[in-house]
Amino acid sequence: MVTLASNNARNATLPPLQGERTGKPAFAEVDFNLAPFIVIWEVTRACDLKCVHCRAEAIPLRHPLELSFKEGCTLIDQIRAFGHPLFVLTGGDPLKRPDIYDLIRHGDEVGLRVALTPSGTQLMTPNVIQRFKDSGLSRLAVSLDGSCKEIHDTFRKVDGSFDWTVASIKEARRIGLPVQINTTVCKHNLKDVRAIAELLAKLDIALWSVFFLVPTGRGLRGDIVSAREHEEVFHQLYDLSKEMPYDIKTTAAQHYRRVVVQRRRQEVAEMIAQGKSPEEAARIVQQNAIPKIARAAGYEPGGWSTGASRGTGDEGRGTRSPAVPAALMSPADKGAPPQMQGSAEELRAKIARMRAGGAPEFVVAKLEAQLHALDGKAADGSAPIEFLTRQDTARADAALDIGRSAKGVNDGNGFVFIDHIGLVYPSGFLPLVVGDVRKASLVDIYRDSPIMKELRAYPKLKGKCGWCDFRDVCGGSRSRSYGITGDYLASEPYCSYYPPKPKA
Ligand code: SF4
């Protein structure tokens, strides 16, 4: 392992690790067994907001055992020793640390691209934003959970947060600092997704990162949208990605990648059915400015951008794509759902009884999620988009070059999180400590922790995620599986896709 000693570290001798050739994290080059694609450090938990879904369960004052500036610089040097992972400073509110500018500067000086996620408060003045830029910040990432004050401020539980956030976005863009917006989709803002997207189109942002709630910290299970609603929002995001002037990706929703692949396959298959060659069809789909999967996957854990294209004329499209032409459908290839096991059937019957008896929604939601994780048919009856025939799927995949880059970032797999006191986790949403940077190097923890290794061993996934044909590119949210079932290898509880079971 290489440890950089000082701010002159840019000149230090480093091994040619992932992304070294380009100076940027090249997704396809990164071996997730050796290095993460993205590292997030929670510099503090102190924050003035009291957000309803706060992962960190933020507190008003800084913790006395927070990593010091010196420890932080050592950590940054270790992160650099991985190569060039994306590096995010988060909180709490990072602005609660007076040394935040020096930490940004150190990250920049050792050659990392540094992003920061400040809270939307009055602390975000024009002077502060300018100092971020002057310190070498590459991207400002701010949270916006509603298209208006009423929705956003209710989320953040502080009046004025919406106005401060929008003002800071405008100021950052005015001085040329790239901006990313983070939005957490849950029951409170489910109907506001399009309105948020349209607001962002006016704010000149680079990326919209759409999080899906994980039940950890203050995030409540009952606020999670259903599997069907996940699916509907994924299709909506895919459609929006074609009309909005910024990239869109998801976090803690790895199954969005499945929808992207399905939609692209479907579009190619439809064009082939209309007489186009596979190559021409693929070219048109790619011309619609859907970036290469390898590039699109590379932003953040769970990230999967479908890219942005302007003027594709897709406005007003529904959240579901048109049906596959009948000629392309084959009942034999539709992949019948696996047989439900007795326990799943019992659970389904129990859910029906509880619903009929008027049980609280959050209780029913928990049982539904467990049923999802058991493999089998979605508890809410939701279904994925239609399957293509195997032949047409293979044709579309070959034309689209799907397969070569069939991997995606997931918790502990291309991603690692360090909390404010130096404890290491597979992600900020998966509360399992895998090490302590005060006792061991981050590089060793990432590579050698038994939990991290297991999270990267996708054949160990249980239930339908274990046999899913999208397993390598998706794998389901390990955090959500853990949050719902207590087992980080269980099936993603909020995916309505039931993959064809491999023949024994
Ligand atoms: S079943 Fe699991 S691996 Fe397959 S698409 Fe759903 S979440 Fe992803």
C-alpha cells in the first residue's frame, strides 16, 4: 500500500492503479475487488437540519471523536492510493467543520476529484461557495426533495431550506461550479418527480441523482414506495433522461439498471420488427444519447445514468414503454414465475388478511417487503415489462454491446463509506462496521474485510437475485435487503422482476 505523506503528494510515486492512465475513474478499468469506484467520507454528523429521512441521524454539535484534520489527510492519502476513485465529502453538514476548505484542497492536491454535499442552510453564502471553488472542489452536490417550498421544507423540517438551496445552486452555476442534485424518492414526494425534473431543467445542473429510501437512520420503512412504484419511477426516469438537459442516475436502486437494459433492448427489438437492421437499430438507440453503460454506471453507488439527450421528442411519454410487438413475444420464453413456496403463500395470505382487517400500512409494507425478498411473485402484483424472445434479446444485446461491461457499483462492491469517527461501512445505508481507519488502512479494510468480500461475491446472493439474469449488472440494493430482512445477501425486497429460474 502506498501512503502519501504531504500536500506534495501529487508528485509522489504511485503504482499504476485503476484509472491512472486517464486521471479519472475509468469504470471498466476498476477491479472492484481491489479498489472502490467511489469513496464517501462523512466528515461530521453535525447539522442544523432535521430531515425526516436522515441516514446519519444528524446531531446539532460535532462529535468530540471526529477524525482530526491530520487523520483526515491520512485517510485522503489512503483513498488516493486506490487510484482515482470519486471522492465525496458528506455529513451531517460538512460546513460545520472549519477545516473543510483545507480538506477539499488536500484532496485536490493529491489528485482526487472532490465533491461535497453541504446542507441547504443559511451557511451556504456566495462567499462560502466561492471558497469551495477556490479550494479545488470539482462538484457541489445539494439535496432537493421537492419542487416547491411546501414539499422540500416539510422534508427538511426547516422553513427556508428550499429557497437557500435554490439560491446556492444558482450561485454555484454563476461562478462555474458544476452542480449535482440529490433527491430522495419516498411516499412524500412520489407524485412530485416530474415537477422536480422540470425545475432542475431550469437550473443548469450536471446530474440528477435520485435516491430511493433505505430504512436506516431516520428513514422509515413505511415511507418506502412500493415495488410497483419503484418500477414506475424507473420508467419515468428513463423517459425523463431522454428529454432533460442533464444526466440522471439512481442511488440505492440498482434495479434501475435492469430497466435501462430492458428498455434499450425493447427499443432495438421494436425497430428490428419494423425492418431495421440490428446495427441500425442500435445506432439509433445510442444516438438518442443514451451513453455507454460503462460510462453511465460510473457516477456513484447504485448510480446508473441513462444520459441526457435533447430534443428527442419524447415529451409526454408514459412511464411504461409500448408493448413489444406480438411477433416478438414467445410464451415459452416469457419466463414463468417460479413456484411460490409454502411460506411465501402463507405470508401472502397473511397480508391479505391484515389488509382486510385494516392493519396499519407500515406493518403491511414490512410483510410485503419480506415477501418480495422471499423470491417469487411481487406481493403488490406488480410485474416487469414484457420479456423479449431469447433470440431477440441476444440480437439486441449483441447490437447494443451489452455484456462486456456487465457490472455495477453496489454496497461494498466498488463503494465504501467512512463515518465521522473513522468507522468503515460498505455504504452509508448499510450499518455494518467492517473496520476502523484509526486501526487499519482503508485499502486493507476494503480488500480484506470478510463482509466486503461476501458483498462482492454475487453468486452468494439469495433468492431471486441469486439466479437473476441481471444479477451482475444489478444485484439489488444490499442495504435495503439488510434493512428489511436483516440479511445483506437476501433478495432486493422492492424489485418486481421475477427472473426465469434456471433449469435444474
Ligand atoms: S431480481 Fe434482484 S438482481 Fe434481478 S433485477 Fe431484481 S433486484 Fe436486480
